Amino acid sequence: MIFTASEKLQKLSSSIFQEVANRKQEAMNKGKDVIDLSVGSPDFPPPPFVIDTLLTYTMDPKNYGYTLKGIPEFHEAVTYFYKQRYSVHLDAKKEVLQLMGSQDGLAHLATAMINPGDYVLVPDPGYPIYEGSVTIAGGSIYPMPLRSENRFLPKLEEIPEEIIQKTKMMILSYPGNPVTAIADECFFEEVVAFAKRHQILVVHDFAYSELIYDGHPQISFLSVPGAKEVGIEFNSLSKTFNMAGCRIGYAVGNEHVISILASFKSHIDYGVFYPIQKAASKALTSDFDYLKGQVKEYERRRDVLVEGLRKSGWEVEKSPATMFVWAKIPQGWTSRQFAFELIDRAGVAVIPGDAFGKQGEGYVRIALVQPTKTLQEAAERIQAFLANCSIHNK
């Protein structure tokens, strides 16, 4: 017998992360040493107090049953974190929902909210789950171009009126992935006014909230007046506390949307492992000194990589935030050609920008997930690669 995937699944593009991983493995099978700067998985360990808490509660055999949902301590910890870090006040019982990672929530929200015929405004370039979740839900996508000349902010006034009339939801992410731009309060105020005017739910992905550099402010969408009336925000412990494999995050904001998503989740999962919830609660209520050192280390990594690439004549912009560099590639290449040649000839793996949308063509995303010494080596390999290409092109 031959079994086929659903039509919805067939509409999804193949995973570029798997393509890059396969290309990397092929190069390694040929004896090539490859520095992997493709996947945004933190190489830092969680803080020691997180590991200690996890170990303590894991040793208790009573903690291995279903949790079904977030424990009250976790919800209170989220409210504490948001008040301390972003000056946002939340109702722990009505405005906080625990998730198995923010991607889990983003993947499920569209199914919980979107009907066939509904449009969702998504950033282009944008993280693949934004478009993928809407496609699986049967909704329609309208890409909002993010261009450098507009500081990678969408121009809401350019969205056609006939699209707006069918739009139920808008997805944003600042700081973003793959585009590492940040947004200011003025832009978020514009978004709130736009959403109120057109009755659109705003979904803000804030997963990189604590990886912001050079003294830029950390601005939660929910800190803007009126934001809770129109939107929710997703956040995660994966990047902030390096708990990516623990799979724990949360959504906060509009209580009605939180309730809808909670109802959906009640049908499909049985909660996060209790020791992980306790460790996450500890992280969210720590003194946060740990975060300062982590941000400084990411800044050093960014500077080492960017300065090394600039020595080759590749004028890469410094990221203001996130664990990525969003780099406009040299002329004469497509994103995929450039990314795959870097693997094959330089031994450096990055993600081609077109994997994140049409507007990503001409860019690559480089993850700062290796020590500074390794990033320096990667920059030197790319320097040699570009120099060799320059010689052959003469």
C-alpha cells in the first residue's frame, strides 16, 4: 500500500534546516571539517541553579505524573519576570499560559483561531512556523515585506484594503528571527491603533527578549497602552536561560485569546514535566545577574564574527539583538548557492535567507552558537573562500 500525506502538509516547503544538515553531512563524509552556524540552538548551559533545581525534583519519584497544565508557581513566576524586566503587569490566572516552548504555542494558535478564508499577515522574511501554522490551519497568508530601507519594519499602510477586510491575525517578532531588527514604542503604538481599527489580533513573538545589545531598550509589545486589548505575546526559556531541550515557554496577554489557546491545548497535551516547571520558575525569579554576562558574551561573538568578515570586504551589519547575524551576501550569488558553497568549500554552515521568505533572497542567517575562537576560525575560512572566488572571477 502507498500512503500519502495530507494536502495541508504537502503545501509546506521542505525543511531547509534538514537540507543544510544533509549537505553538511555529505561534506563531512568527504573529510571536510564543518563549523556549524546554522541552527539557533544555544551552546551555553543553563544557569547552575536551574540544573540544581531540576536535579532535586527529578530525584523525587512522586514527580513523574501528568501535570496537565502550568503549576501556579510557574504562572506567578512569569508575572514576576514581566514586571521586573518589562514593567508589564499580568494576571497570573487569566493572562498567562504555559506552553511546551513558544514554537508549540505559535504552531497551535492558528488552528485555534483561524478558519478557511481568514488571512494572516506574516513578516517576510519570517520564522517558518508563522506561515506553516497558518497553512496547516487552512488560512491564507499575506506576506509583509521587511526591507532594510524601512528598518525591517512592515509598512502597514501598504497592505491592500481587500486583504485587511479578510485579516484576522498579524504576526510580528522584534527582536526578530531571521531579521535581527528591533522595534520602538512608536511602531508598536502604530500596530495597536491599526489592530483596533481593523479588529485584528496581534501576535508578537518575543523569544529573543533578553538578547538585546549595545544598550538598546527591551520593549515588550504588551508594555504599550492598549496592547492587551488586541494582542498576546509569546516568550520562551530556550534562549534566555538556555533551556531549549526542556521545551517550556508561555503566552501572555489578552485573556480571551489565552483562554481559547488553553482550551485547544487541553485536547492535545498533558503538561510539562513537573521538575522542568520548578526549574523554569526558579529561573524566572532569579536575580538576573546571569543574563548580563550572557549578553556581553553574545556581543563579543557578534563583534568577532562581523569584524572578521569585514576584513574580507564583506560589509556585514552588526546585529542589534538575537543570536544571529542577518548578512546581505556579496553580489553574483543566490542565497542557496552562497550557503551551499560555504559548506562545500569553506566548511561553514549557514542558512540561506530565502528559506524565510521571498524577501530573504540575497541574505544568509549566521548563528552565534560557537565560542569566539571558533567564530574567528569561521570568519578566516570565509575570508579565504571569498578571496579565492575573487581570483577566479577576474
